[in-house]
Amino acid sequence: MNGLLSVVIITWNAGRDVKACLDSVLEATAGLPAEIIVVDNGSTDTTGAIVRSYDTQVTIIWLDKNYGVAYARNRGMKTAKGDFIWILDVDTIVNREAVVVMLDYLKNHPECGLCSCRLQSGEGEVQDSCRRLPYPLHKIRNLLSGEKGRSILPEKIRRQIEKRNEKQFYRKEILSSEPFEAEYVIGACQLFRKTILDEVGYLDEKIFYGPEDADFCLRIYRKGYKVVCLPAYHIIHHYNRISNKKIVSRMSFLHLKGLLYFYAKHHLLISNPYNQSTDG
């Protein structure tokens, strides 16, 4: 395999996840030309001490506070020396097969700008990691069909919304073994050539936490590349989604702010870059 792989992981109060993640990445990339970059977003728990114990195996970038997902990942990507960049969430457990297959796919498919694989929980539950763009209607349905909707809606209505909401995901495709295109894949696992950054730019730092992954994939699509998922291969993702814990919180506010910025930036309230119904 030719080409250095740069693995970029950001941490923020991730003491319960970071060791398992780093151990899995080190095992998965053993013997491969790879570097691991950890960017700590001002953690105040045990994360710092755990990351320091790997200082001979990884490159560590310390930030003095939480600057957001995009800013931190950009610091890692700008430090990266690799021909390929693999963005990972710290709550993932990876394996060698998945990374080797994704790298080979990128090398053999120049039309692919970014690829991912299937994400599933430790118990084997397949996650909705491949999605259509987060249009306002989709986000409203996400809210009403989930746990928050249970407290404000009759169960029959909530289930109807949940059923209709399924159209924004690629649930049939993710259970197949064939590669497929998606409008975007979540930032928990994204692999791409570093040269794509010269064409589309880095992550948008005006988005603190939220649709920076969708924004990145959309910019890749607009440059004529495909965003592809390889569902025959998987990694584990524990999915510690902080914006779902409380409706009213700082992170929920920053997520909403990022969405509104994303809609305005790409004119998503009045147009659809994929020329299909946003009701789907």
C-alpha cells in the first residue's frame, strides 16, 4: 500500500472512550504507513493524562479551550503529512479490514472524493450514518420522532412521523454489501485524499458543532466527486451525541446556530443541490 495515512481524532472530555479508540487505531494501522494525530479541545477530565501516555505513538495538539469540531479537526488536518486523511470520532473502535478496504477504494476510484463504511453500535445495531442533507423538515422530524417526541405527542402520531422520517436515511442500502452514494456521511468516519482540501477547502470553522460534516460532503459533491459508503465493512461507533441530551443547552444552541448558518450558506431553504424532493 502506497501513501501515508493521517488519522485525525479530536477529544473533549473523552476519558471513557479515548484509550479504546487509540488502541484500536494503533492495532488497525500497525505495519501500515500511518501517523495518528490527536487534537484535545481543552479537556478538563482524565482525557489529557490518558492521551499523554501515548505521546511516543501519536502527535498531540493541545488547545486551551473547546474551539468546536471544525476548528480542532482543521488543526489536525493542517498538521497531517499524509496523502490520505481519516477523520474519526473518539467514540469509535476501528479495525484493519475497514481501513484497508476504504483506502483501496479511494485509490482505485478517482471519482470518489470521500468514503466511509457502515457504523454500528457495540451490540451490532446499524446506525443511520449515511443521510440526505439535514433540511429543516428532516431536523423537525428527528426531534418529534425521537425520545423528545414521546413526551409531547400521542404515540400513534409519533410513529407516523418516525415512519415518514425514514426517507432521509439510506437504510436499505446500508444493509446491502454494495457501495452506494450518499448525500453525506457523518463525521465520525470520513476518509479522503488530502488533495481534496486544495479543491474544497477545510472544514467551515463558522460551524462550532453540527453540520460541518454535511457542509464538507456537499462541497465535495459540488466539485464533481462522489461521497460513497462501503456497507460490507464496518466499525463500532458508540455515538455520544451531546446535542441530544437536553433540548435547551449550550451545545443545542450552537448546533441550531450551525444549522441556520448552513441553510443560509447553501440556500437550502429555497433550493436543493441534488434536485430531488426535500420531503424524502
